[in-house]
Amino acid sequence: MKIKSVCLTAAFAALLIITTPPNSRAQKAETPAASTQPAASVEYMDLIKEDYSFLNGKTVTAVFDRWSEQTLKEITNITYNCFIDKLKYSNSLTGCLAMLKSGRADLMMTTDLSSVYAAQRNSDMKAYICKQDFGAVMMLRASEIALRDLFNGAIKKLQDSGRLDELRQKWIKEFPAGGEPEINNIEKINGAETIFVGVSGDMPPLDYVSADGRPAGFNAALLGDISKELGKNIEIVTLDSQARFAALESKKIDVFFWIVMPIIESVKEIKNDNQNSDELAFHKKYIVTIPYCKVKNAFLIMKY
């Protein structure tokens, strides 16, 4: 039981949970669409039977995460009683999509937000959404407890005031299917301390970077509000997802905007669920904030 619990949490955290096809019932999702773009092909799946045999022999791709490819593949196979043949990381969402389109991968593991975003912009792809909720949190060096607590306080205030819901509604839930987020500039506070926050753009529209390399939409809007709450300047640094850990350790950045984690209710759960060596190593080096957005597990496949 303990091993199964650990594996489930671990696989969820790494965005490799897939709970769908053959024994599921699907219903079309209502997604906002721009006048020039048809609604995306998106299906929300209610799991009826835990059968993950559709993963057998498949090649899976995902954006680079904190575990080795081999560790993630082994734990996923143990957890779901399946046999993924290969698991390949890519440095970016774009790289994952390229692997899927070229046939180098059969499935892409991601979140509901990114799978819908990709399906809306790639008519040859279909997104499947699972029901399990996880938290998008920010990641810091383990020594930055005081800064983590400041961010937690700001996030909590934005949540309690309803402002966080407003941002999610505007930039995520109601964002037009055919649109791209607008650039949001964070106002500077004269003489204030600067906090450097890394973004990758690999979870659009929650974390989006425009074609010219500038953060836009939800990430910049949320960080702008946090800057005001803290009375500190926030400077956004764009980097590859693979570089986020090195950027934190080298102090190029103080915070990384997103990583997906299980929603933990107690310290006891954290101790029980961090038994594998990769996860233990992660928690020795890094700490995370409270969630600022819930996400679901999802996968993306080619339609044909």
C-alpha cells in the first residue's frame, strides 16, 4: 500500500498520470472560440475502469522534469501495471509537439491547460483531460524560506480578495481559443528590492511566452499583482524548463514560476510520499509555495 501510494503521488507530480481511453465515456467540452477559429477537439474522460494497457509499448514524451527518464518510466509502469517502452523528455512544449507530429512519440503527457491550448491550435491533435486535481506552485531554493513565506502571503491575499479568480477567469478560463495573451508590463517600484522569477512558457496559457520572448497573459499579470502586494520589484527571466533547476542553484533566479505537485494536506503526507530517491533529493534542494492554480492531468494524441 505504501509503495503504491508513493508511486501514484510521484507519477502525478511528474505529470505522467493518464486515466482514460478504452473503458471511458467521453463528452464534448465547451471551450471558448474566437470568431476565426472552430472549437477545439477536447474530450473530458470519466474513468470507469483503471486499465492503462493503452500505454503498453508506447513512446511517451513530456517536458523535462525533475526525475530521470528511466526513473519516471519505471515508476509509471509499476504504478499503472503497464509497459511504456520509452519515455523521452523534451526541453520545451514545442519540442514535445514536434516529437508527436513526427511520430517519434505516441503520446504527450501534460496538463489540461496545455493540452487544450495545443488542441485549439493544431487541428490534427486531440486532448484528453483526466479528473485528478493537482497544484501549480512556484519553486524556490530550500534556503529561501522567508521569500517563500512572503509569496505565500501574497498568493493568499489575492485568493481571499477574489483577485486570483479574476486573473484565472480572464487569462485562462475565458481566453479565446484563437487568441494569444497580450503583453503585460510589471510596474517598477523605485528603490525597491528586485526578485528574479523564471518562466519557460511551457504551460500556456498559465505560463506563456510570446514569439518575441516576452512573458504575457496570466504569468505576468499574477507576478505584477504579487509585486504590488510585496512592495518589491519582480523581474521576469525567460529560460528553458530544463534550465530551471540550474538557474535556481546558480542564483540566476530566485523563484521559478511553475512546477506541478500533488495537493498535500499535511506534513505527514509529505513525509509518507517522498520515499523515492529522486523526490527526496528534490525536497532537500527546493521548496514550493502554496498552489495558485489547480490543474488536471492530460495527454495529447494525434487524431489520425
